[in-house]
Amino acid sequence: MLYIVGVGRSGSTLLERMLGAVDGSVNAGELNAIFSRVATQDQRCGCGEPFSLCPFWTEVGEHAFGGWSDVTRRMAHLQPRVVRHRHVLRMLTGATASFQRELDEYVDVHERLYRSVAAVSGAEVVVDASKSTAQLFALRRIEGLDLRVVNLVRDSRGVANSWGKTGIRKPQSTDGDMMGTYSAQRVAVLWTALQLESSLLGAAAPYAARVRYEDLVSRPRPTLEQALRSVGLPPAPGDLDHVGERSVTLGPSHGVAGSRTRFTAGQVDLRVDDAWRSALPTGARAVVTAVTLPQLLRYGYVGPGSRTAPARTA
């Protein structure tokens, strides 16, 4: 499994689609949301069908669980009890026997889910864009899972600007529900904490890479090739034929949750979204820069040569 970890609004759905188009791979979307939101709300699959009517996910559910109804209710109840950021320490220590039993049940269900996605799709690599560090902590407990990690990072000021936008409708909304917003200060703290955790998890993984969103969009093919080599999956000739110099060609997708990019097929022109340079208020920009400065320096976002700094391995 190739797991994308990082902060929301960083381009994870695009990266997931690009990786899932490599021969032998399948993109599955944000699988940590499949029970809590996708199945319970019958959200649309990347193919455009409601989850309950998608032939791919119907077959996955039958293969893994004999259907979705019972397991969805159980996991929707269990997930907030065991896999939340505030539970990470308990996951590491084992905490109480009852917590351990519930966590083991949660992990077992997800192992069956991942194996069924691979079996139904015929893929050797399942790309999961869940991003959640808590989910990744849990998945590391699956014995025998060949887990490889890609830490996707975007300039914290771009993330703050994106989370501050109002009037953005949720990708799965049919009644005009809008995306939530976060203050720049909150985004800066969250970005710092999640990137620290992502770096630690990547360092602990046998195979890991770091991808900068800005490099992915401006130099997609060399960035993807370097990332795949870093996670021990070097692309064969032709594997990246869908990636151009500044565009990518995407086929149909069964990815769940994520951004509207999951519904996109055909050629997609790529350009860096750096609207934050003019749109992010001066005060907010100063706060985010100050709080996240050590990592901005580390990732090549500030300092000498920052505009052309290459993607780095974890």
C-alpha cells in the first residue's frame, strides 16, 4: 500500500490520481472516510455514481465483508473511539484492554478492505490518500502489510490561504453545503504538528518519500519518478506516459472522498496555485511564516534558491 500523508488542501487527490495511473496501481481515494462519510452518506464515487450503486465498490464490499451495511455501522461507531489524533498515544501504548480490542477490530477490517481493493482491481499497489497521521499509526499494526509512505507537503502559506477561503461548496454536496474554514493561526499550528508527525512516520517506514506540491505541478514527471524510486517502486518504461511536462492525462477513477479532482478524466493542465502571494493578508502571512519557519527552511520554501528547490526524499 502506498499511503499519502500530509495536510489537507495540498493536492493529495491529484497526486493519488497520478500515482494510481501507473501500471499495476489503483487509486482508492481517502479510505479513512469510507465508513464514516462515504458509505453512510452515499457520497459519489469518482466514477460519478453514488457509492451504493458503484459496481467496483459493491464488489469490494461483497468480497471483503459480504456487503457494506453491517460493517459500515460498526466502523462508523468505532472509528471516533480509536482512530483520532488525540488517541495516538493510546495506540502506541496499548492503553486499556478494551481499547486494544476495538483497535484490533478496526485494523482487521481495514486489512480486509485493502486486500479486497487489490483483489477486485487486480492491482499490486493500492494508493490511499487518507493523509491522516492517526490512520497511518493504526495501519502500521497490520502484520505483513507492505506499507510505503509519501509525505506530501505544500507551502504552509498556500495551505493557510486555501483554508481561509469562504463560499467553497463541498465536492460531495448536493444541497449547497460549504467547506469549513480555519484561521491562519490554527492552520499554522496544525501544519507544523502534522508535518512533524508525517516526518517521523516517514523516517520509521522502510520506504518513504517527500513530495512538494509545487514540484509535482511544475515538474510532474521527474518529481513522480523520484518519489517512486524513493519508495522502492521505480517506474518501468512507459509507466509515466500519462505525465507530460505541464499536464497529466487521467483515466476513469473509483476514488472516494477527496477533492473534485476525483471526478476529472482526460488531460489536465497543471499550474502552481500560488494565489496566497497576493491574497493572504499581510498579518496572517507573517504569523504563518513565523510559526512554520523551521520547516519552510527545511523544505526549501524560504532561503537561497527557494523558488527552484527540488523535491526531497524523507
